[in-house]
Amino acid sequence: MKAILDLLGRVFLSAIFLYEAVDSFLYFEKTQEKMTLYGITWQQDFLLTTSIFVLVLGGVLILTGYRAGFGAFLLLCYFFPLTLILHAFWQYPPGEQRGQAIQLMHDLAICGGLMLVLVNGAGKYSIKRIFSTIKVRSA
């Protein structure tokens, strides 16, 4: 049961980042407009393209379980600072602080899930484990 829950957790966790990558790619210009609203104006094309690459790479690594810890580390390096920038509830007007604080907690929970993958690895059902258990016959 633990192995199946590990796999399911990785699927759910990677889905968030893979969806974000697709969304950022499809709405590239709108994402850049949002970046401008948050004061991120330096090298937007480079930053956004790099972000999409990190989201796809990290999401695929976690999903497949191949180098899942590295994928989690990449996504943490991207997602934790982004969370603090986007949901800095203390900078919002009092009417919006509660909603932003809840969003911050949600994103911190996702960071916690990434840390669990980083520390515990992919579990039983992963591409890495499948490849390591296949026996190749010699001719």
C-alpha cells in the first residue's frame, strides 16, 4: 500500500508543475504581464523559458521516479522563492491578507511534499528501480 501511495503522491505532485509549465507556455505573454505586475522585469524571456524548462524537467523526474530527488530539488529552488514573492500576504491590504495567507500555506504544503520526495526518494514504483531490477541475458 505504501508503494502505491508513494506513486500516487508523485503523480499528484508532478501534475501541479507539469500543468503550470503548459499553462506558462500557452499563455507566455500573459505570464510575462503577471511577472511585470510583481516587479520581475529583468530578462523576462530568459526567466520564463528557464522556469518552464525547470517545471517540465522536475515534473517528469518526479513523475517517473528517475532522479526524483534531483527533480524535487530543482522544483524547490524554483517554487519556494516564487511562493514567497507571490503570496507575501503581509504586503497585501487587510481584506486580501487572509486569502493570500491561505495560498501561502497551500504552497508551503507543496514544498513539504517536495521535501519528502527529496528525502525519501521515489519509492518502489519508479523507472530507476525498474531498470535496476531488469536482468539482461547475455548471448
